[in-house]
Amino acid sequence: MKKIFTLFTFCVLQGIAVAQNPIICDRYTPDPAPYVHGDTLYLFVDHDENETINGYFTMKDWLLYSTVDMVNWTYRGTPLTSATFSSWAKQDNDCWASQCIERNGKWYWYVTATIKGEAYPGIGVAVANNPAGPYKDPIRKPLVKGWFKIDPTVMIDDNGQAYLYYGNNNLWYVKLNKGMTSFTGSEVSVNVKDEKAFGPHKNDKGDPNFEEASWIYKRNGKYYLEYAAGGVPEHWAYSTADKATGPWTYQGKVLKEAEGSFTIHGGSVEFKGHHYMFYHNGKLPGGGGYKRSTCIEEFTPNEDGTIPAIAFTTKGVEPLQTVNPFVRQEAETINQCSGILCEGDYKSCYVTDISSGDYIKVRNVDFGTEGAKSFRARVRGGARKGTISIRTGSKSGAVKGKVTVDAASDGEWTEVLCDLTTTIKGTVDLFFTFTGTGQLFDFDSWLFSSETITANKSIDITVGNETRNYWLYVPSTVKANSPLVVSLHGASGHSTDRSPFRTDIADKEGCIVVYPQGNPIYFPVFGGTVTGWDASGEVNGDVEFIKAIIEDVATKYPIDRQRIYCCGFSNGGMMTYALTNTMSDVFAAYASISGFPLNEFHFRHTGARPVPFLHIHGKQDDFVRYALMPVIVDEMVARIGANPVPQKTTVSGKYDKSVYEATEGSFPYIYYEINNMGHNDFTGDIETGNSAQVMWNHFKQYTLDTPCDTTLKWLPRIETEGYTPKDHGWMINSSKTLLRFGGDQNTDGKQNVYRSLQLATGSYKLCFHSEGETDKEIGVKLQKLTGKKNYVLNTTVTAGTDACLVFNVDDGWGEYRLTMTRPTATDQITITNLGLFSLSADELTGIRHPDNSKLEIGNWTEAIYDLQGREMVNRKLPNGQLGLYLAPTAGGKVRKILIK
Ligand code: FUB
């Protein structure tokens, strides 16, 4: 729809900038029908189009607005059009006066339309569960029809009887049934020529004073019928009665002839102890007799209940309450505006058609004594970049803050935010002014805060029963849906260190950073207690703390949950590794500098999904010992399924960079070895000359929904060309041992860094391909390294096949050794595609609920099958009831089972 006001009319408008009448600024809104429901006043109105056809009423739909304060009006959509009544009404025009009423939770909207194929009107009714719709025409025909049957008004009497009055130069009523969409008895014609009832005839021919637009209500036991009177131009008059059906007694004129309009259609209503007279005139710029707009005047009924003569004003009515800027307000809640247009429907409305020079005024906004320091708006970028300036007092008042809305074509709503240059205090009129080129963005809602957006401060939060704190850094460059970096200090460090992710990188990249403060914990390696992290890999208090920080930040800032990243230094780096176990569903990427799990933490990776990881380590680091890194690298590379043979580059005198590239479903592991670095939280001897920047450049490539194979657990890819398994802790082809991985615990010399295969409670499959003589049996054992040293797999597989062996771990995290054997030391068997995977939900469901119709009937021996129909060679159903158990029959043989 084309907006009403051009820049030219905007300039004309300036002269009446303080005017409140007309009350709706973006469209022509004739025939107001106010309705009070709870603390809200709904305004059901007609709609005069901007372009008239044949210089006559051109009306295609009906609109809804609402208010709680009488001065700021919220567009609630265009709930009805002629199409709502398509079964009987002429389309695309003649959507004339209407009134809506609520009964038992349903909303009944009575409208005037023209009967299809005829020249005369009818009155229809649409019904909805909410005032803003969606509405339906339940009877698919007019309630009444015929010449001059227009302008319905409806009331429900105290005894439950509802009345519908209507008519032009005539007046009729029907008694509506409780369902409100039919009536009992016949239509009653009221004698409008009775001068005692409706006033002196308008001419010598005896034509009635009553014209149209009847408006019925009951106040203090008396029935009031207001109406347009006196012919055209119309004035507003009323009559009263002791019964809803009359007889009526003329009471006189209330409003003079409307300015700029030969009709005046209105109605009075009581709201929050005040009385308001609604009517329309032609005073909105460009307006006139066929482009009319709603106005309101407040009045006080006389002591005897009569209505005084009410004068027209441009100033309109005073606000009943203030607007709270600290709760989100709709952009389409407007006192005055220019150039914009409100659109949307019952689901959501917004301001659109914004161009440079347009503005919105919101009246009587109470910022309190503390005031507002920051602003945010929900917007949708358009073809061009634009700005929203925040001003108070007038649309040319000083700019108190400004947000930029970037051009966008994705149709997505987003938040823009800024700190105010001046704190806004007290009760003020608020102005949003817009600049840019061409058609700009859409504007959905806004919100102020008493806190600044930018932050560089300590924040206390309560986690469980404990008060902990973190340092929050929000740069001035922060944008909507900001990424968030969690940066963990090292042992004995402090959140105020703001390390290892530096704030200058946050400034440059526009990301929010939190620096959690570690609790004092005992570190055997220090022989004492210092601040740090419990990097055990378990869900513990520190993990809960970090989760709570993220939620705390999210309540204040629109962070992008897909772009939360974690990094840490030293013990913070250990914690970073540990969080790949417990928070791989929260962080999209990880980076550690000078830290990996060792000593009391050991290396414990069993995370739910592979993660992109970057590690920076000094070759001179003897504290978190550089010499132990190969074991960590191997473990992480296998865990995320990356290619175990790195692409290596060396920058002489500075660093080596090894990229273990991602394969399908995996992520890369990036490893920087810095020549002249010891145990440091920062190095400049790296790409970009800034290790924090390198971490950011790694992070920004990933979001939480970057696709990956979440069933991936351990994919060592030992057959990769250029990979020497022996150098990575594999025993290969040694006597009868085909392959072996996993050593004993080594807590002394190697700071508890040793190779093992680690598994948490769950259901898994160990899969591999073997080549060799098909009568050879390959022994497969997966044995726990601690406790009872029990086997979770202890079976044989025929060589020359693809095998997937399903097993359960049901006693929590543990370390395992994998051993595969051959019958003799000389048997030629090769193993490839070795991998360990968690069972997918589908596989688990398939095993637990096999499709019986797919089972072949036969003579069965004892057997257990996996999803692929392969026999599970341990032949025992563990307590976890995985697989299918088939009872043995004498002399029976195993047949393949197909499970969907
Ligand atoms: O808006 C069209 C017609 O004009 C209405 O139905 C009448 O009440 C008059 O306002």
C-alpha cells in the first residue's frame, strides 16, 4: 500500500506538530467504533483509500488499533476485508461502517457491505477468538439486507438480550440470538420522523433529523442512541430511552458539523473513568469527505447524565498513563508519525515503508529518575542501509543515540543496539527519526535499558548456593546477535587479566567476551590452592558456572547462540579441552594456548560431537610440557576424525603450523608450535602477529550448526598414506597381535599423559574392514584398563569382511585398550576403516523394536544380531538388552535377520 504522506505533506504537517487530532497518522480511518475490554480500548475503524475511485468512498477493508493510554495507538492489523465476506459481498470496495463486540470470549464484528450483483447494502458479521482475528464469516450471508440498511451498532443488555440497530434515514433493530449471528422475530422499524424522539425535521419536506451512524449503549440504567443528524453536512446528536427498544427522546446536538468532512460517524465510550467522544473529520493532510480520520474529545457528562456540547480541538485528549520504555514496546505504537506505514496481521505488526525524513513520535514516555543509557530495536534490513536516531521533545531535538540498520536481503528480523550519548531521564515525548537513501528497513519493536550496552566490569551471579563472578567485556562495536567468547584464565590467574582472548580483538571483531573467575582449588602440582578450573571432563560446578554465565549474558544481550566459543590459557586451556566433553553442544569452536589436560586432570575426551580445535603451544614450555603434545594431538585428531597426516608449514624462526584437515563429518585440528615461547598466554610470533586474533580467525569459521557427524567418536585412520602407526602408539603386526592401542596409566614421568581409548556410558559399535583369508578368525578385545579390567568386547570376526560389533558401556567413563589378534604370526590380515561410533537413536530404536515382519522364520540357534543383520559375536545380551536374542533349537542354524 502506498503511504499517505510525501515529504511535501510532511512539511505542511509541521505547523500542527503538537496536534493529537486526528489520532492515526499513517492511514485514513473513518467511522470509528471504540470498544473497551479490560484495560485496553480497541478501535475498530473503516479505511478510506488514499486514491479514490470516481471521487467517492473507496473502502476495501477494516482496521484495528488499540490503546491503553488514549494517546499512543497500536496498529493491530487489517483483520477484515471484503474477501472475508466473499460469498455474498461485492469485492474490493464498499467496506462501510462497522462495530465489534465481545461475548463469552468471542468477538463479533458487524459490518456494512454491498450485496454482490446488487446496488443495495447488507449487514454481515464476522467472528473470531481474538479482537485482531483471524475472523471468519460463519453464516456466509448478510444478517439483514436492503436499501439503507447500513451502519450497524450493537449492545448486549444486562439481561443478556443483544440488540442490533442500523439504518440511514431510517432506523431498524433486531433482537440477536445468544449466538450473535442470527435474530429472533422480525426486524422492527423505528419511526425516525418522530420529532420528539429524534429532533426537528431537517427540512420543510419533513425529512428526519436522524441521518445514519447509530451508536447505542447503556449508562447508569439509561439507554443512549447517538447518531449523525441534520443531513449533510452531518452533526452529532443523541436520544435517550428507558428501554433498549425505546421510545426514544431527543436530547440535542453534541458535536457540530465535522471539519473537512460531510459525514461525522462516531460514538462515545467510557474508559478508565473518563468519557471520550469519537468522531471523524477530513483534517489529516490530503484528507476530505472521502478521506476521513478518527478524532477524540474528552467530555464530562452532566450530573443528570446528559451529554454536553463538545467542542472540536486539535489538541485532543491527555494521556491516561505513561509508556514504560524499559519493557519492549511495539514500533507500531504511535502518537504521531510521518511517511511510515504500519503493516502485519494478528500474528505480528510492524512499521514499514520507512524513508529518510520520516519519523515516529511516542508520547509521554517515563524514563524515571535513573534514566536510560542504552537502546535496542528489532529491525529487518531493507535494500539500503539506514539509521534510527533517538530524540526527545521534538523530532528535531538533539540526537541522544543512533543505531544503524544494515542492508539485508535475508528477510530475517534482528536487533540493533547502541549506548545513548546522553542519559534520557524523566517523562518525555520520544521521537524516532529515520535517515538513509530510498526505502529503508522495517521496524518491529524497541526497548531502553538503564545499563549501558558497552561493558567492562565485574558481574556477580549466583550458581546453586554460590556467588561467583565474571568479567564482562562488551565493545562499542557490538552488533545484534553478537558472538560470545568465553575466555578462561590460567591457574592462579584472574578474570581481570582479560586473557587469553584480548579485548582489542573484541573491539575489532565486535564480539562480547566473558572472563569467568575460577575458584580456589587444590593443585597437587603446585602443592597448594590457587584460583583455577576443575578440568576433570565431568559436569561439575565450573561447568555449571560457565553455563550460567552464558545464560546471564543472554538475558542482557542478543547473543548468537550458534556462535559461542571457548578458549583458555594453561589450566584454562585444560578446561577448554574438558569442555569439549561437557559443552560440545554449546561451543561452536575451541582454542587453547599453553594448556592441555594433564596431571590430576588427565586427558578425558568423550564429547557428544566432534569440535573444531586450535592449539597454540610454546616449544620452550616445560611446565605444561610441550614434549607431551604428540599424544594430545593424536587423541584429538582421532576423536574428531580429522586426517592424521597434517599439512605442515614452517615460518622460520617463529612457528610450525600443522593443519589436520577435516574429513567428511569431522572438523580440523590446528596446531601451532611456537619456537621461542615458553608457558605464555600470548604470542606475537604467529600469523597476524597476535595469538588472540588467530583464535578469533579460527572461531569465526564455525557455527554450532556447521554440519558434522555426531556419531563420530574415534576414527584413527591408521591406513592413511604417510602415517606411521607405530609413531603414534600403535602396535601393528607383532607376533599374533594384528593391532593394539592403549597403554597403561602413566602418572609419573609423563604427567598422566598416555594413550588410551576412552568411553563414557553408552551404546557403541566398533567397525572395521579386514582383508585376508576368509577362514581366519580375527580376535577382537576391548578391555578396560582399570578396576576389574573387564571386556566390553571379546569376540572373533571372520577375516575378509566388514564388521560392526555392537557393545555397551554401562559403568561410566573408563579407559580401554583395543587388541586385535590373528591366528598365527604369519597370517596376512590387514585392518582398515577402523572406527568407533556411538549408536544412533534410529539404530537403538531399530534394535529395541525390530520389525517382526522382516524376520525370516527358520530353525534358530542362540544368536544376537546387530542392525545390519550381522551376528553379534559375544552372544550374550547384556543387561542393556541391545540386539535380538533368538532361542536355540536343536540342530538349528543361524540365518540372517533383516531389521529395518
Ligand atoms: O464510511 C461510509 C459511510 O459514511 C458510513 O457508513 C457512514 O456512516 C458515513 O460515515
